[in-house]
Amino acid sequence: MMEKTTKLLVCAGTLMLIAGVPLDHSFLKYKKELCNYGYEVSKISMKAQTVHFSKQQAG
């Protein structure tokens, strides 16, 4: 079975609107919860104020 990866790039402002949490060091505790939903944080850039998410999909 082959797996596909969906990648998503979210800026800090959008993250605040969607999740209601700021992009700061406290965000690190929330990223652990994403595994329950099939997502993972692949990169956090504090300088660029972006978060790269990945989701594994069987296909």
C-alpha cells in the first residue's frame, strides 16, 4: 500500500484565527496533540512566522 503526504503551510496570523493559539514557544505543547488527528508539525519557523504541517494518507 502506498502512502501519500499532504503538506500545508500556515502563517502565524492564520494559525491564530484557526486554532486560537499564538505562534510562540507555548505552541510546542499543542503540536503533540496533532498526532491524534493524523497530522504532524514538520517545521516551525519563528523567524518567518510559519508552520509546516504534514498529514499521512493511505492510498
